Amino acid sequence: MKHTLAVKRFVLEEFLPDVAPEELASDYDLVAGGVIDSLGLLKTMAWLEDRFELRADRIEPDPEIFRSVDAISRFIEQCEQAERAEPREQAEQGEQNEWSERREQAGRSGRNSG
């Protein structure tokens, strides 16, 4: 996962400053291990918004998302994929709306000309 190193650095700097990077396994349970508590969850959410420009409405305070470095990395990648797909979906929706409007106009002009 491409964000694992950045997430690991953040966790170490913010929550485990005395731990060496090689000592923190990327699948270590940060929640069960007491590394990330409710305040840490909010701090991590704010970091995700700032560092990766993730929209706040996409970040839910679900401990499962923040369970490990790997889980956080996966979440970032999922958000990025969703944001890349969003403009396509909006464009497709716009095309559908335009097509519907044209059909309605054609139906009205057909009724008006008869």
C-alpha cells in the first residue's frame, strides 16, 4: 500500500515517539493496544483531512478504520479511488439528465404539434 510509510511515520511521531519504525508492525492493533483512543482518533481524522485532503464527510469515526497502519492506508486508498470516480459519476449523471430533458422536450413538442 502506497501510504503505509506516511501513516506509520504519523503514528510514531504522534503516539509512539520512543518506538523505532521497525518495531511497529503495520498490522499491529492500534486500538486494542491503546495507541489510538478517542482523542487519537480525532487527531488522526484531522491529519487525514490535512495531509491527504480527504473530505471530512468521508471520514467516519469508526475504530475499525483506524485499527492498524494497514487499515488506515487502505482507507486512504479507498477514499482516493472514490474521489477519482466521483467526477465520472457526476458527468454520467449530467448526461442522463440531459437525455431525459431532451426526451421530455421532444414529447412536449410532439404533443403540441398534433
